[in-house]
Amino acid sequence: MRLACLVFGLMFVVGVRAADIYTLIGGGPVLHNSQGQIELNVKWVQQVIANKVPGAEITTFYTDGADPLPDVVAYDPSLLAKSHLTPLALVFDNYVNNMETYYNHSVANVQGTTRKELLSAELAERFKQLRSGERVTLVYNGHGAYDDDDFNRNSLKLWGRSYLNVYEFERLLASIDPDASVRYVMTQCYSGAFTRAVFKGADQGEAVLGGKRCGFTAESATRKAEGCSASLLVNDYRDYTTYFFAALDGKDRLGAKLTVSADRNGDGSVSLYEAHYYAIEQGVSTDLSRSTSEAYLEDWLPWSVRWQALPPADNIYGEVAERVARNNGMADYADSVSKLQQLRAEEDSVLSEMLGKYSDIDNQMKDLRDEVREGLVQRWPQLRYPYTDNFMALISNAKSLQQITGYLQGEERFIRLRGMQEQLDQLQAASLQQERRLTQVDKVIRYKRLSGLLVYFERQADEKARADFQTIVSCEQGGL
């Protein structure tokens, strides 16, 4: 359905202040999955950091580094109208690909590639040099891989189809002085698995904090993220990065001042913690984002209590739930979990109907496409085998191509095929909007549950758990 899953690049940026270290890493694993949105996000976050940390020296790792070969793909819908081959692309099932454009990235000051072996060595060396009191901020913007046997093997997809999983990521963090602060922002698909990296020895199943670590993820360990669209239009995509970094900058990616302040406590600055809750409350996307402090509460909850109803409470999580409900016209449902569950079932039913209709039309198009193609081949046998010399000679001839497109424009089956493609495009857009709507319901349900969980934790947690939770929250409450 979606061209993208979300996911972004790993960002660390080295700033001028000795105590604050940032590095930026971005891009996809291969050209066809290294969307233009990732490049635009990397550039934008560079600007946000420069705005918030004037004079910062930003070190960037991106895809293939300085290699001049194309490493970005973007989709430009205007190419369809410009291309004389669009009718044939629809018949030969290359319709989407006819919108693709490829180019080498224009990210400034790229130091090197994101290939796992090179990147890991570079980060390990940098991390070993960190000292007590220093602070490193990591933000990953790219794609993510899923492992249904072990979520700790969910991975960052790096250049050249290389992978860095949660275990390996935590081992990199383990080389950092435990008295240095580590914050990370992961915006890829299945990113929630990386909340486990706050604990040292993740590969040994330990639950001991690995120092002052915290993070924010666009999604859970099992859900895809919105983002990584190949669209060239800035306002065509929205994801966790879109809202999170807008909150930190005070302006959206188009430069417009935010209409709602992200400064919850009114101290004149926006922390990562506040940026996260701004993204939850104001973000209209499919991302059901989470923080490491939220994940800590959910992991701490005793198994015997996990399926019990926890009464919602008036705290930070309850406030977030109320705001999301109000922002999305669900205030009448917010006072009842059963009403919310019923609303969710209704919205999910609408989405299922849309997806079912999409699948039906898509299957019908396959048969119709074969019929249209056979009609073409009967008239122009050279078209039977695309990309052969005969095929290329035919479509390279302007007169022949005009005859072919003229025939298609008047062919009843092609007209139906084109109409069905338009239906699919409309259904895809509508389904995305419905997924976003469903996610808003899920947010209200989740944060109401968290509000009750926080109360239970405050009553039942031992001293160590309380201290660990506070350590994570304090880490999240730092700014850029």
C-alpha cells in the first residue's frame, strides 16, 4: 500500500561544545529503497541542529559516502503527464516506476558511508573517547528490518544491505562511559525494539540500566512506520521526524511557526521529552510512537497484571490521551475505554473494507492488463519481449509510438484499465488517511492504559525500579 515504511538515517552530529556530541547518518540500504524523503529529512535535521546549536560542526554519514553513483530515488508524479511512455508503462505494469527519478545525494559535508562494518568501527572509536559528563545524541533515519523470532534482532538497514541489530547497537553503547548521557531517536519501521538498548547486556537478557541512556522510537517492535516516502513534495509526507524536529525548532519543515507550543512546562525551551509528546498530540500519521520511559513501565508490569483493566488517571499520560482525543474529534469517546474499543473496531472495519476493495481491483487489473497486452502484441509483435532490440527500435520511433498510444487511447479495455488505476490511486490515498485515523484511536487507548499503569507503578514499584525509571525520564528531559 505505502511506498514507504518508515523508517530514517542514523544521526549523530559533532557539535562545537565538548560536552555535546552529535553525528548524522542517513539513507536507505540500496538505491531503490533510499527514498528522497530520507535525504530531505537529513538536510532538514542538519538545519534544526544548526539553529539550536549555533556553530555546531556536523559530521554526516550517508549511504555510499562520496561515491558519485546515484544513491537516491524519488517519485515525481509530474513525470507521468510528461512521458509518452506512460500508457505502455500502465500496460506493462511499470506505472509506478515511470515516476521514478534517480540522482546522487546533495547532503552537505558527508564524511563516509553507512556500511555496517565501516560505520560500526567509526562509532566504536568515537564512543570510546567519550568521558564522564559528556552527552551523545543519536538519531536514526532510515529503514528497519523485522525478526519475528527475536525482536532484539530487529535491525537498522544500512547501505549495501548490511544490518545492525539491537544486540549489536547495545554493544556499541556499552563502550561509552556510563556517566556520559546517551539519547537516541529511531524513526524506522519496527523501531520499538531499540527501547531495549537502555539496558546493558541486552543479548544476555539482563534488565540493568547501561548508564544514562534513553530514546524515542517512531513505532513499536512489530509495526511499520510511516515515512521514507519517495515523494518529492514536502507536504506529501508526515512522520515522527516531521513533528519531533519541528517541535525542537519551533517551525515546521516549510518554515512556518508552530501554532501550538511544544514547551509544556513554559521554561522557554523544548526538551526531547516535550518534542515526543508534541509529536504524539499533533502528529497525524500512522506512527504510534513511544519513549523508553513508557517502554520501561510496560516491561516492568508484572505478568499477572498485564491483562487487567487499569483505571485511567489524571497524569501526563492521561493528559496526552485527552489532547489526542480532543484534537481528533473523539472527546465523546475518551471517557470510556469500551467506547474507544468500539470506535476502533468500526474504524478498523472501514480500513479492512478499503484494503479488500483495493485487492479486488488490483487482481482484476492483472487479467485486464494481459488482455490489453495481447491486443497490442497482435498489432505490434515487437512488443512481446520488452527491452529487446525489436522492442526498443519500435518505441524509439516517434511515429510508431504515436500510433501505439493512439490505439491505446481508443481501446475500451485500456480505458477501463486506466480508470481502475485511478481508483487504486484514490483508494491508496484514502486508506492511508484511514490508517492515520485508526492510529489516533490507538494513541488514546494506549495513553489511557499508560496513565493507569503509572499509578500502579507508583504504588507497587520497589526503590530500584523507581530510581531506574527516574533516570530514564531525566535523560529524556534534556534538550538538544
